[in-house]
Amino acid sequence: MSSTELPVSRLKPPGSSVNALDWLRRNLFNGWLNSLITVLLGALVIWLLYQVLGWAFTTAVWTPIPTNLQILMTGRYPSEQVWRVQICLALLLLLFGLSAGVWGGILRSIASGLAAGALLLAIMPFTLQTRLVLAGLVLLVGAGFIVGSRSRHHMRRLTIALWFASPAIMVVLLRGFVGVPGLPYVDTGLWGGLLLTILLAVVGIIASFPLGVLLALGRRSKLPVVKGFCVGYIELIRGVPLITVLFMAMIMLPLFLPANVRVDNLIRVLVAITLFSAAYLAENVRGGLQSIPNGQVEAARALGLNVFQTTLLIVLPQALRAVIPALVGQFISLFKDTSLVAIVGLAELLGIADIVIEQPAWLTVPHGVHREVLLFVGLVYWIFCFSFAQISRHLETRLGVGTR
Amino acid sequence: MTAQQASDDIIICRDVHKWYGDFHVLNGITATVRRGEVVVVFGPSGSGKSTFIRTINRLEEHQRGQIIVDGIEMTNDLRNIEAIRRETGMVFQQFNLFPHLTVLQNITLAPMWVRKRTRKEAEATAFQLLERVGIQEQALKYPGQLSGGQQQRVAIARALAMQPRIMLFDEPTSALDPEMIKEVLEVMKDLARSDITLVVVTHEMSFAREVADRMLFFDKGQIVEQGSPEHIFTNPQHDRTKLFLSQIL
């Protein structure tokens, strides 16, 4: 094929480089109407920026945020025990650093993102102690990365083991034990703030994922009982708002349980969020399953793979990859939906923000401090959701390799 | 029929019927294929030829009659079906490679999960097969990066990796560009000279003339005529066979 090479045209495509002035003239000032609109909108943007920045740097009272940072982050978790939360955070960041060193790739981007975030917070005007903790976290990510990349082989097993053990370690550490002096019991009712938000979101995502996949597979099952149950479950949950499911878990559930059985509030909310999220996840995954051509299943079955292997090795990997954008979209909305638990009495980030706003210390501020606090909370939500979206984009490009 | 003859017949179909709704797609197929034989199945579209070879490994269920493959009767028992599928390789018109796996993983998947080979064994076999079909340098690419002819050769290697006694080809060259048909047919001719049994649905009459031991002409769900390529091409008995051959040759 290569021996009979024809003379090929070496003409380059017409250039598309334009300087800024050309671009402005072509896109913003072509004709008097467009020029007028450009000038008006430009003025509006400048005026808005002036107002917002003027407010942020002169009238706004930001003191509630640094003074209440610990409350916003951990809720009513006892002050003298907050080191336990910090250790959990340190463990997590160390794990991300280790994983980045061992596997590289997308984990490396995540770890550097985390380190950069911590570094950015460390230069904010928080208390010295907070800033030292944050700087320590940055160092931990770096240390993890170096150790992980130096001895990949040895650290791989250890890192995987640590990831699997870390949820149990963290729960034990956060909850503690009755009667143990160094690690006193902290009721889950006191967990709050960003800590609770992340806990609800992470557990909800991890637990609802397998459940949703099973529901999606069940909905396509040929067994009428399995299919009927899955369809019924999905349609029931999808027809009800999350807040209703939360109320069911908090108020109705105790009525059905024997009087001496008490289920922890946090666990009830976690179960409610998981069951709710699984139904939506199932429908997303079902979309992916339907996009897999039947020839894939036929080829797998013709090779002698059984139904289970065909699903696990051929159908699910392709189906899940096809629906990454939808899944990430759902995880983002799950993260934001955790703010609804404030209504059933758990003080996650938004619930805590309300408490901070109502503090008597800010009664003397003329217009109150709700703008400042809510802006801060919104920024925190945005940082997390935006990071999810970025990670998913990386994931899509990486997994798309070689598939056309 | 003596026991010796019976074991020489690797595929036995007796009065096989199948309907799609009211459409009688297979109308009493009775045929046997001997061990090592190369059988070409041809006929107009909609004649049931693809459905027929898809009943041999139960991608289509037959509703009446009996199919026995390598001494195993095709029943609803999943163990029988999976035993038959392990002995039967299939190559599809649309290749049906697994797009999320590399060429090498496509080939080693079934040997590792079904035959329980180690990765090392399976990869060694895979490289041998890729060399046999002439594309060993593509092992680490994904199917989407290969041409149609290369993909179909990978599909053949994937089926061969299970060391089947029977290979079923369902119009393997119909989705290929003309210049790629030849490279796939060369691989199939090489297989025809081995002791694997081949059942091939195809319109490639030159291939049939060159390597087929026997040809089955399908029309309207029945085997209208069968015989050696010489018989079919020079002395067809049935009007429908003559008409069809005159249309495609």
C-alpha cells in the first residue's frame, strides 16, 4: 500500500488566526445595532461588577465565616474532639496522594486539585491554627504522592487495603466509644456542617450505585416477578419527592417498628437517600443498557460465556461508560439534594448556615449576615459540583480511548 | 445407521421448524454435516439460511424437530446449550467485537473465563492465532482502530481461541468493502484445509467453488437442493436453484 505513494497536495487550510481587534470588530461591532447592544451590555456588566465588588469589600461583614468556620465544617461536633475529623481528612488526603503516586492518571489530577484547594484555603484569613492544619494537609498529599510513586509495587496493595478499611476507620474514629477516655462517644446527632454533607453524599453515591445497577438489570429481566418488583419500585420512588421519602424515614418508620427498636437518625436518612437515588440511577443505567447492540450479547454467548459473565464483562462496562455524563449529573444533584435533610432536623452545611445567621452576635449588623454566609455556602457547593464535573470530563476522555 | 456413521456426523438436524410470529422461517430442515466437512449455505435473502445456522448454537431457538451437535442434543437445558457453544465458534456479519477491550483482550476473554486458562496461556494462544490471521502487530489496539477486514480477522481469531470443533460463519464478508473481502476469504480457505468443520452462509460463489465439500440451497425455509459445488454449478436440478444462480453469477 505504501510503495505507490501519489504526490500529495501540501496546501494548508486557510488560516484562521485573527488579532483581538479584528475579532472585536467582526463579532461585537459589525453594524450600528450590534455596537449599541455591545456598549449597553458592557456598561451593565461593569455597573454590576462595581456594585457586587463594592459591597463585598466595603459593606459586607465576613467575620461570621472565619469565627464559625469550625461550626460550618463540623456542626455541633465537640470542639475538643475536632482533631478526630482532622485526622479523617488527613487520612483521606494521604490516600489520594498515595493513589496518585501509585496509579497516576486521573487520580493525579484529583490529588493535585485537592492540594491546590487546601493551599488556596491556607492563605485565606482564617485562624493561624486552621491555616497550619491546611498547610499540613497539602504536605500530606505531597508525601503520599512521593511515597506512592517511589515504590509502586509495595504501596499498591497497601493503598487498596487502606481505601477499603478507611470508611470503617473513619466511622469508628468519628463516633468513638462509650467509656473510652481518649475516644469518647460522639452522638451522630452532633455531626453536622460540611462533614455531614460529604458523608451523606459519599455514602449515598457509593451505596446507591450497586443498587441502581441491580434495579436496572432487574427491570430488563425476563422473570415477571423480578421485573414487576423493579418497575414498581422505580416508578413508586420516582413519583415521590425526596423530602417525602425523608419524612417517611424520620416520622413514619418509627411507627412501624417495635417500641424498643431505635434506629439512628443519621442511618435512617442515609437509607432514605440511598433508596431514592437508586431509582433514578437505575433509569440512567437502563438507558445505557439499551444502547448496547444485541450483537454484543450474541457474540459473548456464542463464545460460551454465561449470562452472568456476559453482563459483567461485556454489557455493563459498555453501558456504564455510555452514561457517565448522566451518572455524574445525578451524583451532582444528589450532593445538592443532601441540603434537604436540614428540614428533618439534621444540620448539614445549609442547616448550619441558618444557625450561624441567627447567632445573636450579628444582630447589630444593619442588614444581617445572611447574604455573606449563604454566598460562602453556595461557593462551597459550587466548588464540589464543579470538581465532579471536571473529573467526569477527564474520565470520559480517558475511557473513550480507541472507541472511534 | 451404524454407530460409526453416527459419530461421523457432527451436526444432525431432523425436521427443524421455526416461526417468527406467523412467518414459517424454517420449514422442516433435515441435514447432517460430517466431521471436517466444509458446507456452504446459500439462497435468497429471507430464505432462512442465517436463522438455520443460528439454531445450531441456539442464538435462535427451534420450535420443532431435533438438533444434535457433537453428540449433545439441543434442549432447553442451559448446560447442554453452553456445552455446545463451547465447541462451536461463530463469526458474524457485523464482526461484533467488544469495543471496550483491546484485540488481545477480545481473544483471551473466553479462554480465560470459560476454559479457565491462565492469562499467560491464553495470550500465547492469542498471539499464535493473530499471526495465523496475519495481524499480530495490532494486538494492543482497540477494534475501532482497525479496518473492517482486520476486525473480521480478529473475530475469527477470537472464535478459534476456544478451539472449537465447528465454526459457523454468518455472511462474514457481506459488511466488508470489496478490497477487504479477499483477506478474510484467504483466512477462511486456510481454515477449510484444517480439520475443523465449517458451515458458511455466503454469497461468495468462488469461495464455495474452491473449498466447499457440499452446498445447501435454501429457499422459503426449505433446503431445495444440495450437492457438491460441481453439481450445483454445472448441473442444478431445480428451477429455483437455476434461477437464483443465474441472478448472482
